[in-house]
Amino acid sequence: MLLVQLGLAASVGLMDRVGPEGAAWLRLGWAGVLVPLLVRPRVRDLTAAALRACVALGVVTAAITMLFMAAVERLPLGTASALEFLGPLGVAVARGHGGRRVWPALAGVGVLLLTQPWHGGSDPVGIAFALAAAVGWAAYILLTQRVGDQVAGLGGLAISMPVAGLVATVVAGPSVIGRVTPELLVVGAGLAILLPVVPFMLEMLALRRLTTSAFGTLMSLEPAFALVIGVVALHQVPDALAVVGVAFVVVAGIGAERSGSRTGPAVVPAAVG
């Protein structure tokens, strides 16, 4: 989580030069090259269903990354992360055996405190991008579960990341490539290692040692990580209501995960952004 939020904070400077879509493209493009080189997946061993799931996961990964980068350009990092977290929160609530009303209500109060619509200061386009990324993250969780059930080790990640890089290239590459310099290519490679290469691998390794409930509970702290990194790295100092709003979203996420863990094979509800 620390690497994810540091990677997002570091990408803010890159967005000033190539825009949010360019920053997402550089990260995903490099990740699509680096992960297969590190993992060396055996594509021939996969079933057609597993391969389709990996491809779908790559498409969703690209969409989440580009949508979230567009949100971060318009919103504070803590606010954007908390809004995006509504996706996995929704999945946890849907699985839950209790608290189906309590946790969404608590998260809803948190969102209101974060966006403070009565002031009219929040960027509605940024909020829309963050909520779209939340929907994508929910789909990402479900697809990752399918891939994790069918593909051993890091093989699914090594297939989905090149697909994500290709999608980002098709969508953002034509409008950005003219602004890319050798220096930016090097910076993009470093950011790709910081996010998503190392965090995604660490998450998969963590899930081999943790239950999905424990992992999901820990991941519920991500909006708090984003708030702290936003203050320290980007000097985005929230007001008291925003801090309380993040706390509400975190508590709702922890509660939903503890009441709705999956009992099947362990999988990764990974953080993307």
C-alpha cells in the first residue's frame, strides 16, 4: 500500500508533462514489458477460459489505471482513493452475512464528508472518474478471483499486464507519444517498478500467507495511506471533515470485509490506481 500511494504521488509530476493518460500509459507499458520478463509465463499451459479471464483482467486494469489517474489530476489523493475504494467495499458488502446496511451507510457518510457537496468545491468530473474507477476495481476483484483460481503463481499477472499495456497504448499512445522523451521513458520505467510491478507481486505473495478476510481488512487501510502520503508528499492538507470521512470509509471497509470474506481459493483484491 505504501508503494502504491508513493507511486501515485510520484506520478503527479509526470502528469504535468504528459497528462494523466500519458502517465498511465508509461506505467502500464513498462509493466507490460517487465512483468513477463520476470515471471516468464507458460501461455501454452493455460486453458482457453483462463486465457480469456487474463485478457479481460488486463483490459480492466488499463481502464482503472487511466480513470484513477484522471481523478487524481482533479482531486486530492486521499479523496480519490477513498472514492475508488467504494468498489471493493461494494463487493465485500455483496458477499457479507451481516452489516449489509450499516457499512454502505457508513461509507456513504464518509463520501459526503470527503466531497462536501454543500460547498460546491469538489470537481464533479474528478468525482465521476473516481467512481468509474471504483466500478472498475470491483470488476477487477471478481476477475482476479477467476484468474487466481485458474492460473498458478504470478502467471495471470504476467499475461494481464501486457494486455493492459497494449490497451493503454491504443487509447492514449497516439496523443502522447509525441511528447515522450528518453528522460520520460526512464522515469516511466522507474514508476512502473514502484507501481504496479512490485506492489502487485507483493500482494499475491501476501495472499499465500493470509486469509482473504485478513488481506481485505488490511487493504481497507489504503485510503488512510493515501491521505498521509497526500499530506507528506503532495502537501494536500485535508480539513477535519475530510479526515473523518476517510476514517468512516476505512471503518466501513474493515467491517464489510470481516463480515463477508470469500471461502474459496485465495485471490487478490489488488490496489491499482
